[in-house]
Amino acid sequence: MLKQKTFFRTNKKGDILKVVREHYLREDIWCGSRACGVCKAKDNEKVLDAKPKSKSAAVGEDHYIFLDTNAILDQIDALEDPHLTNLVILQTVMEEVKHRSSAAYKRLHEVTLDKSRKCYVFVNEHRFETFVERKQGETTNDRNDRAIRVAALWYQNHLHIKSVLLTDDAENRRKAQEMGLIAKPLSEYAEGTDSPTLCERLSSKRWGELRDEDQTKAYTPHLPMSAIQAGIKAGKLFKGPYFASRDNCLEATVKLDKRDVLLQGKASLNRAIDGDTVVVEILPESEWKAPSNLVVTSEDTDDVLEDASAEKQPTGRVVGIINRKFQQFCGILQVSPVAGHTRHLFVPAKRHIPKIRIETRQSERLADQRIVVAIDGWPVESKYPQGHFVRALGKIGDQETENEVLLLEHDIPCYKFSEAVLADLPDNDWTISDEELAKRQNLKNIVICSVDPPGCTDIDDALHCFELPNGNYEAGVHIADVSHFIRPGTNIDKEAAHRATTVYLTDQRIDMVPDLLSSNLCSLRGGEERLAFSCVWELSPQAEIISTRYHKSVIKSAAALTYGEAQAKIEDDTDQTAVATSLRCLYKLAKILKQRRIDNGALTLASPEIRFRIDPKTKEPLEVVAKPLLGTMSMVEEFMLLANVSVAEKILLEFPECALLRRHPEPPPMNFDPLIKAAGHQGFNIDASTGKNLSLSLDNAVKENDPYFNTMLRILTTRCMQQALYFSSGMTQKEMFFHYGLAAPIYTHFTSPIRRYSDVIVHRLLAACIGADVTYSDLLDKRKTDDLCGNLNYRKRMAQYAARASVMLHTHLFFRNKTELEEGYILFVKKNALQILIPKYGLEGTVILSSKDKNKPSPFEYNSDNHTQSAGDVVFHSFDRVVVQMSLDRSNVQHEKLQLKLVEPEVPGFSITTEGELVPAVEDTCG
Amino acid sequence: MLFVFLKRNELELNDALFLQSTGTCCRKPNELRIVRCKLGAVPHADGSSYLELGNTKVLVSVFGPYEVRSNHRSKIMSESAFINCQYSMAPFSKQDRRTPRPRDKKNMEMTINLHQALKSVIRAELLPRTQIDVMVEVLTADGGNYCAALNASTLALIDAGVPLREYVIACTASLAKGEVPMVDISHLEETLGGPCLTVAMLPTSKQIAFTEMSQRFHVDHLEKVMATAQKGCEDMYKIINNAVRLYFKEIGFPNNFGQE
Ligand SMILES: [Zn+2]
């Protein structure tokens, strides 16, 4: 039966549009129950039990559970608890959930797919009997509620099994009971069950009155949606994403199209949480301020200090929240001091997230655990947002727990590979078939070797080079042919695309592809025949490219060397083996290539990198080793860059619309301001107008007596940079393809397909270019590629953050029982703090410049003109050398902090002698 | 009024979820929209038909074959009939009201496409020095306008008694979610994106009279989408053939056509 929906709506221009939609009502939509003898559903479609036993004391009879939209949105965590089974999710509800929150919809969808949950999606809107037409004057919400009741009633009559409607809406419950249904609030139902976790996961929305200690009058109610929309239309209110400041919990910015709006103080923040989309009102220009330049970590104060020196920014206040980014947070429980209280404060590990009030009866058990909590909402009169417990991760401070926290916080998929993925792998004893061999160039007799860091098991590149009779050189880069094993559309391909990158943590590696590929079949190990994708150049002695060939090949690496071994071979003149001569050729050419690149304006940047030597048994860090810098590293890098650039040119030529490339946007000039200022105080002029000038001025900024000065400048320069991004060539303007850091007009990633999915795609594109493989539709779809790039960029960023956090975690473990004096350099001078870089550990810490005793004034005076702090005759500039004492402050179990205490230069009443009185409150900001 | 319904297949659970996620109106990917049609809808025309394809509604009138008027002498092909097609959209046929323009590019293109398909079935060589007018008016446009227009034209030509080789039937197909082929695309589905393939075929001899793609297809998908469109044509043929037989059963026909 066909139902026609005709409705009129106005479009943006104000024209009236007639919309006619078809709506089919059918009789062949089944109920999905095993108890049913009428419906002609197949057995595997019957997911609901024939005798759904009641699991809650709230309902005596057997029943199926129906939920309304709000119950699902509010209680999605409880719904995910495996205790609730035999659920019927109605299409009406599904669509409303989808419309209101895509995150909740995704999770609901997962629940419906889980076989053990016995959850059936009933397409009630298209079933003849359960379709409900909107009555005159009825709101959409009322109509949907009625549709839910009608469908529940239909089930009850159809199957003669009770339908239980779980809803927190009293009116809805009353109407349902009138119709002969059982209706309960979800909380009442959950409390009747014997599941310990279900109740804990209930949303806090059912809480009644707030306790006195939670009450506050700091916040103003948000404007109603209609006022917000009118305000935006009138240009008085502005919508944008909300970013909480990492250093100052009373400060945030809202990014608008044209400018950023600064929010200061609790009242202005008005209950927004990092990641939300908010609507702000901009304050009059007389109230505009500069960011405070202060480090504030306690929520209890509310004095916003102004920094007069910096430029003023528009300020504003939040008047509404359009979209809450409801996420889960890791953290710890701050158990209520009152015995027997069930409401406790939860302290998130991320500092820019406020504390959350949750209810739990297991506070004693959870007190020393890392737990995960979700926010439900933030009532206007409440001091804290309200949330509920989701799960516990493990004991605080355990390396395993902390690692899990780290992975969770960075959204890194670290579960085991599923059976379906492993089924796509080749056999363990896979060898190269003759058929495959015939299709490829046989390079087994060419001397190829790989050069990698020590202990590397996923070797994805190998090199060769020799002199040709005409005096030119043939150089080749051979990359593991991962796309041979990972075919488009397979489970393993989807999984790899989802993971996007291998994540390297200090003590573990989370692979993008299963071990068999990453450490064996795709790893170009010495002495084993492997499939490769080769990029071979003829280079003149001046390292100019004369010709480039790409082909799939079979190689047999002569040796898998470490950087150190390769370096030794090059330097050892007596070593005249083929491997050594080949390395020497590569080394020579790489030097020329590098020089040319630098002449073109490529930047050499520095970031402090260290490595831990880890006890293989206890996994505890034993000592810190700085990563050595060897010439062979830059040799490999040069050839990888060359290969990437060559491949980028090739795929862009063949697929101008859908090539996957990587760009690095030029940073806006104002990004360089701190660098230019800091260098200026030291008497150096940094010209950041172009990459080339920047590179030159960095080279010239050398202090004879201070070799670390230049490195510091380069570290600062790295901070000014923007993130490099993957993109689809068809979705981006040509002018934006440029890679600023490498000074390359186009660039891509080709050389590490084992650990980056972008390279897999590039391999497929290149294979299609040379006719070695066929294309498939998603590969040629620029939008799909662009979506993929979004994920790749996100995962890459998260992997970087996770790696940094992992180093930090191990630094903390390392300092647990140690106190050390270390040399450091002042990176920034802030109004109330010094930010200090410790080269040995590659970490940064802050020394807050105030006396611990609040009554005493700080001995420091801040000079905002040249950014210095002075106390007596001691003046602190950026780049000054200091000596600090490092130790671990474990007073806050959640945030173990590295404490830095000033030792040198001596400031009376502030600095410490190594045994003396400890005064300053110090903490690091890297965590 | 004469209505013909396609018998709908039974819906499977997975399809239910699928349909919901593609935002369609609860039609299976292989189901046509409901087809309703009527022959002889315009009394003063020599042959006419009214056809609904879901919400797409088309009225076709055929005039002729008649002797070519003197002012069109130049067009006369002495050997065969001159087929004069005209496709137009009613001002109220689309979402927004539009005043029709005489030389609308879109309409002209449709006219040419219709002409191409009709030319392949009309036995013009039997009717030298004559003209046949096929006037197509789209009353409501909701996707598959060409298909509705061509199918209705076939009906109207049959009603007018114009000699045809066989029926010519058109149908569209597209890809849902980039992988599942689906037939008979509505306007909503068109706007959801994805390329749309239109095929006009002669169902008995399985010849293809016309094809058009709205966007590029990847060659991997073309085959199955083509097969889906052809299957759609065959299903559509059954409905239309049935309608013709029922119509002639009702009004009577010299050779007992439709009576057997
Ligand atoms: Zn049933």
C-alpha cells in the first residue's frame, strides 16, 4: 500500500517548495520473534527469544523491552550493558536517535548487531498496522511517542507476550498503561535486576535535588534554541567550536570563521566543555582582553588576571550549547569525605575537562582505580557536570593501566585482530609463486640492503646503488609490496584503513596490519626473497634525475643493517664488498640531494628526541639514551624523500582528480611572532617571510659559546609549524599542494606501507599507473579518498600525541625513586612562570615564580617589554641556561608531576641548594 | 481508471536495516516503484496514455499518423513517416513552480533522446509521407522522468494503432552505498548522489535502444548496474504488457487480442 506524504516547505530564498515523498506500508515486515507462527521470517532473522524471561524484579511476567528515544539517548551506557536482552528497537526511535546524536546512533547500531543481545530492529513506520499518521495539532514528538506505544501494543497482541515500555516520561508511561502496556522508568527497571554494573551505568539525569556543596549561582541559563537561531541570523550571536585552554582552566577560545573569541572566567565559559559547539555573544570592545599568559590549574579561584602587554582579543561569553560532544573520560574518583555518600567527584585525567559528579556504590573499590566516566549534562545550578560510571580500567599507577589510559585517551584501536581479518592473511609458509615471479622484474641478483634503527622488525624499505658504464648512477628504492597482500575491500584492508597507522609507544608497538605481514612477509629481511615495489632512477654524478622507472619486483636483500653498522661500513675504507660500495654511492648522492633541498628552502628542524632502555622483563625504564644522529639516517631519508616526490609526480599526472598527496601548509606569519621576539632579544634577526629565508636566518643564528642555542631556536621553529596533512588532489586547490617543510611542490607517502595506510593507497595508485594492478571504484572516488584522508590525519595526530604521552609516562616511571640535578634552558618567560626545556630528557617543565607562602610577595618582577623576569640582579631571558633539580611529585596520584626546582642561578628566598629548603611550587605541562 | 500493481516481494530483515540507512521509502533494491497506467486518457487524441511511476506522473498524446501539412513539406521523407516528438514539463511538476520556456535545453535534450528510442520501434517505412506527433507532458517529476515518458509513449502509440516492432521500455538503475545496485531511482535517491544509469530496451529481442549515464561509473560496477536496469525493464514490460492486454480486453479488439 502506498501512502503519499505531501508537504510544503520554504527554502533559503523563501520560495515555497512542494515535496512529495512516497511511503510504502507493507505486510511483509516481520516481528523477529521465535514465538511467532505467523510471520514468514527466516530462522536466522528471528532474534528474539520465544520465552523472554524477566530479569528485573520490577516486572513479573515474561516480556520484550521497548525503549523510547530519550531513554536511549540518556542511557546509552546502560543500554550497552550486556544484562539487558530481548530488546525491540523501533525504527521511529532509531531515526530520532540518528537525528539527535550520531555518536549515540553508532553505539545503538553496534548494540543491534550484537547477537548475544537479542536485539531486533522493527521497521514499524512501514508496517501496515503500526504506521501512525500525525493528528491535527499533534507535535512530532507526541506522534512519535504514540507510534512507539502503538508498535509495543501490536507486539503484545501479535505474540501474546508482554511489552514493557521503558521511558522516563511520566505522561508517556501513563498513556501506555491506559493502553494495557507495562511502562516503567529505566532506572526502576535496572534497580530490579541483579546486575551490579547496570545501575552504576545509569545516567545522572534522574537525580533530584542537588546537594548544598554542589550548588552555585555562577552560571546563567542558556538561551532557548529559537532565541539562538534568531541571534545568529541577526548577526549578534556566533556559533563555533569550543576549545578549552590547556594551561588555564578558566580560559577558552571559540573559533569563528574570521576570528577567535576569548572566553574568560566561569560565568563566560558557562558550562561548555572542550569539544562542544557553542554559541557566543561578543562583549563590547571596552571589555576585550588579552589571553592571560598565566598557568591556572585550580578551579576554585575565579580571578582572571590580565596581561596588559599582549594584544587584545575579542572576548565573549557562552549563551548556548548547540552540540555537546558527549565523550568518555578517564580519571580517578575523589571519594566524598562524608562516609556513606554515594555521590562522588570524578577527576578527569585531562586538565581542561572539569570535575564530574557521579553516583556509585562501589566507591571503596574504585578509590584506587582508573575509571571511565561519561557526562550526562550540566544543570544550571550545579557546580559540576553530572555523569555516570562506565567502567574501571585498573589500579592507578600500574604501568598496564596507565598504558591503557593512554591508548583510550588517544582513541587508538588496540584490540586484537579479529578472526575475519586473520582469515585474509596468506598461509604461514607462503612463498613466491612462479606465476607471480613471471609478472615481476627479478632483482634478486642486485645487491640490495636495508638500513634501519636497531631492533626494527618491520623493514619496509631497502636500497641499492651502483655506477653505470656511462658514469651515471643507478639508484633504487625498494618498498615492501604490501598492496599485494592487502587487497581492496577485504576485511584486512578495512581494518588497516581504520587503524591508519602503526603506533609506536615506548614499550610496545600497535600494528596496523597483523604480525605475519608486518614482521615477516612484508618485512624486507636480509637473505630472504620478498615482493617489492621498486622505484629506480638513473642519476647523474650531480644527483640529477635522468630517468625514473617504477616496477613491481622480487628482491633478496643482501643485508639488513642498522644505521650504526651502515655508518661503520661506509667509513671503513678497507671494506670493498658490494654492500659497502653501494652504500658509499648512496651516501655521496644523498649529500648532494640534501644540499640541493636545503638550498631550495627546506627546513631542518629539531625536536628533542630520547629513547628509554627498557628492562625486557619488568618493562621498567632503566636509562635514558638520546637518539644518536648518524649520517646514514639522513642518507636513507634523502632517498625516501626522492622516492616520495617522484611517486607523487607520477600519480598526480595519471590521476589528477584522486591522487592521495601530502601537503604542509605555510604557517601564518603571526605564528612566528614568539620565535622572532625571543631571537630578537638575543640579538638575532629571524626572517620568516619565506621558508628559504627562515632556513637561512636559522643557519646564521649561532652563538659561538652556546652550541645548544641554535637547537633551541629550531625547537621553537618546530612549534610554529602547522600539521602536515593528507589530502585528495581532486578536493584541494592546486596552489595548496605545497609542502612547506620540505620545500617540495608536491609530496606523498610511498615508502612505509607496512605502517601507514596512506602508502598502501599510493601503492595502489602507482600500480594502476604502470598497469601492474587494476583500479577499483573507491580508489578513483575523490570524495571517498578525502574521507579516508580525514581519518588518516586524525589517526596520525593521535599516534603522535600517544607516542609523546608514552615517553612522558616512562619519564615519570624513571623518576619515581630519583632526584637529579639537570641542566635546562628557558624556553619561554611567562608572567608568573618560566618554561624550561631539559635537553637530556627532551621534556619541558614549568617553574612557577611565586613564593609558596601566599602572604609574601613574589621576589620576581616581570618586564613585559622584553619578556624577562628579574629578582634582584638575576635576570631571566629566554634561552638562558639554568640548573634545576628534577624529582617526581606523587602527591596527586592522577597527575604524577615532574617537579623542577631552581638551583642555579641563585635567587635568595626562591632557589634551593641541593639539600636546602624547598620553596617553589612547580609542575610540568607536558602531561 | 485502470490500475496495475506489481506484486511486491517479501522484505528481509537485512534489507530493512539497509533501506533505513539509505533513506529510501522502504522499497527493496530490486523493487520497482508502484506503476499505475491507463490507456486512452485523452479523448480527442488518436492515442493517449497516463502513467504513474511512483510519484512521477506523465501524460502522453499521440496524433497521427496523418498526412503532412503543406507548411512542413520540407520535412517530408517520402520513404517513411516523420516522427515529431515533444517533451515538456508542466509548470507545477517540480518542487518549485517554474514558467516553461519554449526552448528549454533540458526539454530539448529529452525530446531528442525520446525520438531516438521511438525511432527504433516505430515501423515508419510502412507509413510514407505521414507524420506522427508524440506529445509528452510531465505532470509530476519525481525521478525517472525519461522512463515514465518513454513507457507512456509506447502505450499511447499502441493506443493510436501505430505499427510497432515491439515495445520499447526504459528503466533506471543506480548504486546504493556505492555497492548495492538498485532499480528505478526516485528523485530523493537521485539527490542522495551516486551515478544513475538509464536504459531503454526492446524487451523481446533484448536490444538496447538508448543508454545514458548521469555521472561516470567505475567499470567494475557497470555490468551489475546494467543488468539491474535491464531486469527492471523486463519487470516493467510485464506490467505494461499486462495493462495493454487488460485494456483491449475491456474495449474489445478485432483479433481477440488480449482475450486468449
Ligand atoms: Zn510475527
